Amino acid sequence: MTALPAFGALQAPAHWRTVDFISDLHLRPEEPQTFDAWAHYLGATPADAVFILGDLFEVWVGDDAAAPGSFEARCGQVLADCRADLLFMHGNRDFLVGPDFLARHGVRELADPTVLIAAGQRLLLTHGDLLCTDDVDYQRFRAQVRAAGWQRNFLAHPLAERQAIARQMRTQSEAHHASQAVYADVDEPLARQWLAGANATTMIHGHTHRPADHTLGADARGRALTRVVLSDWHIDAHTRRAQVLRLTVGDALVRLDPL
Amino acid sequence: MSNPQIELHITGHGVITIELDAEKAPKSAANFLSYVQSGHYDNTVFHRVIKNFMIQGGGFEPGMKQKPTQAPITNEADNGLKNHVYTLAMARTSDPHSATAQFFINTVDNDFLDFKSPTAQGWGYAVFGKVVKGQEVVDAIKAVRTTRKGFHDDVPQDDVVIEKAVVVGA
């Protein structure tokens, strides 16, 4: 990939004074504390809008998984109950979350990437996996599973079969983590190109689970470019990790601990 | 005492000579040496190769069968050594102190892998040696064709096998 892909643009409504950004919660029934922290945060946030930049769910095999009583349905209820405007971008884990589930729970879908025009700024929002171009095999896999034909074919399998496939991939993924794979970071020259193409000076993304603010030098007009990386969320007996990035009109971006 | 040197003999590619930094990374150097001397690295593959990033190996036999390892070691990434091109570092899971046998050779400067802070996300990857001979072998390995095998991405299509790892002058 050598250029900014087609991107969405979203003009923030005037009443949005505070906007939150979260990503990489990887919600799953086996991690109840992460779910609880997320549910509490969405119920309590004073933000006018919450942008969820991918990997909200650890896995999603189809909207029919959100049957009454399911974990997915409980997550849907948390989304529906949130008083803030909710916007969702797919990640590399939850790329099968469908328009039906989102609409039913009052969540608006975002293209990846999307330029948000808010607080007098243009912010380029992306999950982050598209920018990890070093991983050629992953990009090929991504292109395959994001294709409408592939998804239609996968979703045509009975739900039980899809869940079995997901469980198998989960086992393999856990073994993969035990295999200690070292992961690349985003391609920064490409990130600069994307910012130039979007006429934006700030990029916000997740995916790498390496929260930090990176300066990417200056653009052709001498404006400072920044890449802001969101934290993942993970809470269990040994770990407490969660973070919200908050944009307030007239103020700088701040990172908050929602716990 | 000079730093130990190890040769990795790669079938069909040549020899990579590594010098360990026993002063700045004593635990990692001793750990690596122990795996070399026990023959652990013999008949393992470079199973994860990403051209402009790094080449990773030391954990799997051909056929992606994982070899058993010893206890994990403390992360020594706060030793001041940087993940520059041709340096050798320990691979690990997201647990900062989980490194066992797997290692990687940086094929570009990878600043983002350096130690930032003693937190789960900031620990980075411990550099404990560098390639002193055979950089061209590293360059050849980094460019091999890779594919997705099962859930592993970036696996060389044709196995890149460490036939044997030996201590130089032993």
C-alpha cells in the first residue's frame, strides 16, 4: 500500500464538546473484569461521543451470535444504554461485526480510515493494522477476509460451525502467543503520507498495544505531525490496564485512567 | 575475558557469527550460551521473517514443532543496548520476563523495540549481542519468500534451518 486508501470524513456536530477514543478491549466472556470496567466506563462517561477504533471484541463470528442471553447480547446492551453517541471502526479481530448489530444498538459504523473534523482540527482515525505493511502475509490475509465474497461465504456456515472455527483459531492464537512472535510497528513514512493525503496533522490509532505519542516531523507546510497510539484494555488478577483518550474542544488530547 | 562468539551454520546459506555482550547482558548471554551448548538450536528454523524488520528463530524444528525450553530469564533490555541493525535480541511473549530460547536479529534499526520504562508496555526487547560476520547471510535470509502456515504469518516457504550452533574456539 503506497497511498492513503479511500477514507471517510465526519464533521463533528456542534454539540460535541468532549470526544473519547478507545480501542483494543478484546472483550470476551473469559475476561469479566475487562467487560465490567468497559461497561462501567460507557455508563459513566461524560463524553458526547465515544469512538471505538477496533478490536472491541476479541472475536466476532456474525451478528447472529448476539442471541438473547449471549455475551455478545450483553455487550450490545451496554452499547445501547450508553448516552453518548457511539461510533465503531472494525479491527483485525472483530471485522465481522455487521451493520445489523450496530444499528440495533445505536452505533454508527466508521470507515477505516476516517478523518474526524472536530475542535478545529482534522484527526485521522484508523485501527492501525493497515499501516503495519511490513507484515506482507498479514496484509494478504486481511485483504482476503475483508472481501465481501469471503465474508458472505463464511457467514453462510451455520453459527455453531463458525463458533467452532473461532474456538480453534483462539487455541491456535494462544499457542501463537506462546510462540513469542515479535511484532512490527506501523510504517511511519506511510503514516506521514496518509496524514498528508488527509490534510491532517494528528493520527489516532490502536492495534499495536504500544500506547505513546510519536512526533513524525513536520509536513510540507511546517505543521507538526503526531501519531497518538491508544492503549489496549486488559484487567485480571495480575494486570490492570485501561485508558481513554479524551479530546475536549479548546484543549489538548489527554489520556485518562477509567479505572 | 573477551566476549563469547557463536557461529550459526545455516543450511544452504552460510555462517552467521554472533558476538555476545556478556558484560551488558550477562543473564541473556549465559542463557543463550547454555542453549548453544546443549544443542538446543541445532535443527531449529528461522520461523518468522519480516524483511524490513527482523528474522526470528531458535524455537521450532522444521515442521513448526516447538522445542522444550528452560526457565524464562529476566529482561535485560534496560542495559543501554539498542535494537540496531544486526543486533541480536531475545524474543518473548507480552510478559516482559518470559524470554527463553527464541531470539531475533534486527534487519533495520528498530527503536520502538528499545526499553522505555519498566512497565508491561515499556520493557522492550533485550539486546545481548550482534552479528560480527555473515551480515550478508542475514540479508539473504531476510529476503526469502514467506507465507502463512496455519496461524503463523511470515514463515519462510522453504525452511531456513540452523543446522548447528557452535561456540567459536571451544
